[in-house]
Amino acid sequence: MPADRFSHLFIAPSDFDRSVAFYRDALRWSTVTSWGGGGEPRGVILNGGSVEVVLAERHPSEDHSWSHGVNGQRPTLHLRVPNLEARFAEVSADAEVVVRPEPTHWGTRWFVVADPEGNLIAFEQPNEGAEP
């Protein structure tokens, strides 16, 4: 039985500032961390208690994070797994694999699959020494 654990939803909103204001001000979620600005793409992690959402501006990227890990403004479900390679081996051959296991620029390894409706599910394992 897989040990997938909910990690966060990733959203690439069409209006970054409006979305941040909604989660922070309307829902009163706390800011865990933020990055970017000054010409760099911005992002923020917001915590609502037992759930986190990552909001990020679209930007060109050398990796698969924007070309294969984002589906318009639809959220991407991120699941944390204890052993990425073992979990990938358990995925059915019928599954549509969008990204095969690879390192990310935010300090994890991941793979991404699409469900029958095109929704993306990212399976991630933190790098050694990162929080579980």
C-alpha cells in the first residue's frame, strides 16, 4: 500500500497579487515564506493550518516545472512520498507519466502523472536533510 501523504496544492494564478491577497487577507492564512520580486518571478507559500498552498508567477524555466508541472490555472496536487523510485515503480503502466523521476530546483525529486481529466499529480521526496 503506498504511503502517499498530502503536501500542498500548487497554483499558477492569472493574477498573482489578487490570489495572494485572497489567501492571506480574506482567508487569514499565514505566510510561511516568499521569494522573488525586483524583476525575478514571485512565489509564496501560505498555510491555512493543516493545508498549504504554493502560489507562483509563471516564468521561463530550464527544467520541467513550468512546461510539465503546471496545467493552466488548475491546481497541481503534490504528494510527499518516502521513496520516490519505489513509488514510481508501483505506478501502473496505464498511467500517463508527464515527468519521469528527476530533481527539482526547489530541493526535491519528483515525478508527475496526469489523471484521465488532465489534472496533474506530483509525487515528491525531499532531499536528504530536508524536513519530512
